[in-house]
Amino acid sequence: MTVDKYTFTYVTLFGKISISEDGEGRISGLYLPCCNLPCTVDHETETIAEAAGQLKEYLSGNRKKFDLPLVYEGSDFQNSVWSRILEIPYGKTMTYGQIAKDIGSPGASRAVGTACGRNPIPIFIPCHRVVPSSGGIGSYIGGKTMKNKLLKLEIEFI
């Protein structure tokens, strides 16, 4: 199981966002303003500082893709969902059903939604780009308002 060892909090356009590292130089968590932080050492490592810099660039429209060492653990299904989400291009969306089909589990769109909700590194693993096929934007760990703002941000800077 991946464990957050260090966490540091930054003030962003969306409020306080905390980024965690596993102690081996890999980003293991991103905590949005509405999320509870794990018990870790409050320390800004080089990796966390780099992640925060890339996040700032992204939020200002100057970065379209993250280049960070990520570590995440989940079930095989969750890992396949998160890996597929990492491939969704900036400014594009996919439906939960499309993701399910792409990973070989057609009909598992609800499970894809659950995996999105359990994404330990939102924004860096851009689950905000996954939407329902019925329309609308769907749920998001940071709330629908944040998801809508992230989607609009990407469309604005395409």
C-alpha cells in the first residue's frame, strides 16, 4: 500500500491544495480543499515543490501535461482506469462508458465512476475529464463546481 510520508499545502485559485510524496520522490496524493489530510510530516520536498510548480503552470494555462513521478495503488481495475485516464488529452473528455470499454470491461461504467472517486491524485490523474454519456459533468471529489472550472480552464487554453 502506498503511504504518504510528506505533505505540503499550497494556496491556489481553488483554495488550499495539499500534495503528498511517498518518501521515495514519487507523488502519492493530491488533496483538494474539501478532503481530509493524512497524518504525515509537513515538509516541502523537491518532488512536491516541482509538482506544485507544475500545478501552478497548469492552473494558469501554461501547462497541458504533467511530467511527474506518480505512485498509486488500487485494485487491478482501478489501476487500469487511472492508467487510461492519464491518456485523455488536455481539453478533451471521455465518458465513463468509453473508459470501461477501453479497459475491456464494457458495462462497468458505474465502477469506472467509483474508481474516479477513489483517485488518490486528482488533477494529476485528470479524472475531471471523465463525464457521463447522458450529459452533464458528473461527480467529482472536489465537487461539481471545481470539476466545471477545471473543464472550462482546459477549454479556454486549448
